[in-house]
Amino acid sequence: MAGTIDKLALIMLRDGRILCTRSTGKDVYYMPGGKREAGESDAQALVREIREEIGVELIPGSLKLFGVFEAHGKAQGTMVAITCYTGEFIGEIKPANEVEEAAWLSYAHRNMTTPAGFLIFDKLREAGMLQ
């Protein structure tokens, strides 16, 4: 087995939609976030990743664990585990670095995400948080 890719993501909701991002040259959307660097806590990594990807400042004290979602990755035998948080931010969302687009998606866009995204969208829908 190839192992597990450990990632973090931020669940940002507005008017029953979730903020998702799409990397340059890709056609699939994901929740903003990424991987921890050595020695980083979840909050430190999310603050850094969110600033790098969409140019806003997370308020670290506002982060709340939403859940951990595991799904098969692209590579054969690889799993992806995404630890998701909700939280507040300051600033205007502007795609940066490898992010080409940031979009507010509804449940109807579920199939435009990753396998882990399917699970996250389903959980949000079940909780009445996603249209």
C-alpha cells in the first residue's frame, strides 16, 4: 500500500454554499488548505495555506474541528485523509499562487470535487449547511 496523504482543509460557508478552489490547469475543485510543514500545528498550517492560496487571514482562535474525511487518492493504493476545520477570516478572497479560481459551490456541484470532497459535501448537506 502506498500510504496516506495527510491534509488540512478549511470549510468556508456562505449562503448555503462552500468555498472551493481550483488549481491552474486542473478541472477539479477542492476545499482550500494543504499539508503541514515540519513542526506546524493544524492552525499554523491552515493560516499559512489559506493566506498563500486565497489571500485572507484566518482568525486562529475561531477554528473548530468539523471532521476527518478519508478517501482513495489518485495513485493506486493511496488514501487521502483531510482534517477539516471551520473558521472566520479577515480580508477579500483573491486566488493566488497555484490557485486559478475560487468559487462558491452548491451541492449540485459535488461531482466537480475530489472523492474526499464528495464525503465533505455529503456531510454538509446532511447537516443542513449546504444547499
